[in-house]
Amino acid sequence: GIFLLFPSFAYAALTSCPATATRVAAVPPLAEWVASQGGDVSVVQAADAAQLGVGLVAARAVRRGDRLLSVPEELAITAESALRSELLGAYLVEFEPYLADYSFIAVALLNEERLREQS
């Protein structure tokens, strides 16, 4: 089967759940939300990925070149979206020349975790 690590857009929803089974169960509402925003994750489903946490597996037979999922760009957390953030941007822009993109993404993810349902 095809296995993908779960993308970062799910970080906040998944890290707050203690057991892997509960974390896997948290994915369908997240997938529904992504679909309501114009994305499509119908070809994949959440699965326990042992020590890696939660992963995605193909829910049906797929072929090379098939699109497994799509997430609208406006839902993605990127360095650029972190720098454009009304809340974080003013602080992060001071560090832009010194830090790598993943640093801005990490700060944005921590902020999403802090906001939880207010996000």
C-alpha cells in the first residue's frame, strides 16, 4: 500500500490527543473541514503509523500519477503565511533574514496549537 506521513496542516488537531487510536479518530472531522474549504482528501484515510504517529494510506486502489489529496493553498501554513499573519507577522519579520522557513512554520504551528478552537 501507499503510505504518506500526515501533512503539517493536521498538527494542531492531532497533537492534543493522547492515544494513537484517538488521534486517528480526530482525522475525519479535519478531513471534512478541508473538504468544506475546497480540498479533497477522499482518496486517503488515517492510519496508525507505529512510532511515527498518524499517517495516511490510500483508501482505494491508486495508480502512479493519481492525485491522493489536495488542500487549498490558503489553508497551508507556510513561511509566507506566517510572515503575513496579523498576529505574528510584525514579530517574525524582524527575524526573516536570519531564520530558515521551517522556523516560521514552527512558530505558526505553535500559535495554532495555542489558539485551538479559536483558530
